[in-house]
Amino acid sequence: QVQLVESGGGLVQAGDSLRLSCEASGRTSGGYAMGWFRQAPGKEREFVSAISWSGRITHYADSVKGRFTISRDKAKSTVFLQMTSLTPEDTAVYYCAAGPAITTTPVYDYWGQGTQVTVSS
């Protein structure tokens, strides 16, 4: 089992930046790809970004490409999502996920509880 805990969400203004963190604990020695998804009120959960275990492969949704950067610190089993130039459309609950392979679909084995990001105009 792997437990994921997100942090770093909050209320910001349009144009601001935020850095989300997701710390993994438990059976992390297996080497997991990590992903970020988000869900806005009344909408389906959507892919944001993902990173392979090695960190060499990353994927981004078109809506965040050029603004968000995913990275990981394997020594600390932590993945980060640096978000810049935030807009109200980025408002959502952001979820961290872990699984054996990097994917843009929400089929990861483990999920965090989510952290709220609210961007005011």
C-alpha cells in the first residue's frame, strides 16, 4: 500500500504561482510513476501532469503546458507541481496519484485526498 498526502493548495489571485507537493509513504520502494489530476465543481476529473519513476518522462495537459512543471525528489518520495500564471480556470481540487506506469488516464492505483486550489480574478 502507498499513502499519498498533498499539500500547498490555497487561494491566490490570477497570475500568481503555487507549488503543490505530494509525499508518498508506505511501499514506495517499488518505484511508481506519479500523476496530478484535478476536478472542478460539476466537472469530471481531468489529467494535469505526470512523471515517470526515473523523472525522465513527463506529460502535460495542453491547458497547462508552459505554465506548470512537474518534478520529483525520489530520495524523499515526493512529487511537486509548480504552477505559474494561474487563471480562474485552474480552480479545482488537485489530486496526486501513483501507479506502476506513467499514464494520462486516471487508472493509477493510489490516490491522495486532494488539495483545493482557488484562483480569483
